[in-house]
Amino acid sequence: MKTTNLFTAIALAAAFCFFGCESDSSDEARAYDRQKSLDDGDYANVLELTKNCGGDQACLMDRGAAYMGLAGFDAPTIIEAVTDEKDDKRYFELLSDKIKPDANERLKDANVTYGEVIKARGKSVASCADSGVSLNSYENSACFNRGLTSIGSSAVIADEVAKLYDDLSGSCGNTIDTCFSGAANGEIRELLKDAAGLIWDESNVLIDMINVGDSDVKGKVEEIKGDICSNLGNNCSKQDILANLDNIFQYIIKSR
């Protein structure tokens, strides 16, 4: 009887190992397939592979990266554009030729997906800026990437405003009212309000997360804000910009 029990125990242990190892192997295979598709730029396949992520944070991170890829961006590209020291172009001009159709919608999808990473273990997006909340590596990366998607979205908006300005016939000055009238005036103002919100509100989480080792990014984002504030004094707020939209308009069209 004891021998029978022993063989039964061994058989159960072997079965457990087989199914457990098979599960681990499957997880690794799926992760490999997702990464290969990301590396190949096959973002549609990544979305297919990640359509049932559930609360799998690694899977959700890859899905967020796919949405960013569909917009034309990835995290290193946005960071490089923001911190560029070799070119006089503004960050949104450096990103301009990367922008894909429906970029803003895909960046919104990425932003939401990174939010799902943060919420998978019961955290909230507000946890990103709360030093008292312990986040794992996936959650920290998701918080950081949410900030980058916001900067990317602001670049898409700035590029759209710049192109609308360039489409005008002749010089119109540097204020919204002298360049646009009627519905076009309202459209430009709404775009600029959205850009201000992205640069001030959403990127604040990114800035709060950055440590001394990444101070170039922090400094550059603050520099962008300073350039937009221009004649409004140091440390102007989003409300100051919303009340003076010509400031952000002039920041976008300057030197064009």
C-alpha cells in the first residue's frame, strides 16, 4: 500500500510539474511572440496577441507599446526629441515626420492601457505621483510612459496647429485672432487648450517621477513650459496659458 501511495505521489508531482512547466513555457513563448512583433513593427499582430491580457501587466505593457507604435512613436524617440541638444528645432518638429494617421487616438489608447497596468493590482493613476505608494517595475514604467504619451499627444496637436498656420496665404502676424476667424479660430483655440492641458497636467506626473539621474528630461519639460510662458513670468500656470493662448500659439509658430 505504501508503495502504491509513493508511486501515486510521484505521478501527481510529475503531472504538476508537466502542466506547470508547460504553462511557464507558454507564457514565455507568448511574451517572445509579442516582443518579436514589436521589434518587427507588426503592431497589429501585437494587438491581436494582447486582446485577452486581463490583469497580466507584462501583456498590457506590450499592448501599450503597440498603440504608441501605431502612432509613430516609442518611448526613446519621445525622450530623444524632448532632450535634444544638437538641433534648434522644437520637440514637436523633431517628432513631426514620425506622426502616423490617427496618432492622437492611438496615443489615447496607449494612455488608457498604461492606466490598466497601474490598476491591475488595485492601484490608481494618482499613485504615480504618490511617493507613499509602492509600485512594481511594470507600474513605474506605465506611469512614466503615460507621461510620454501625453507629451507625444501635445506634439501631434502642435504639429497640426503649425500646419494650419503654414496653410495660410501670406503672413498674418502672430496672434490667433489676426490669423484665424470663425470656426477656424475656435478650432485652433480648442487644440491649444488641449495641448496646454497635456503639457501642464499630464506631464507633471512624469516630472514628479523623474529622479536626478534623469534630470535632462525633467529640465527639458520645464524648459518647454518656460518658453511657452515667455512674458508671463516664471512658473506660470496652465490657467495663465488658457487665459493667454497666444503664448502657446507663438511658441508653436516661432521661427517657422
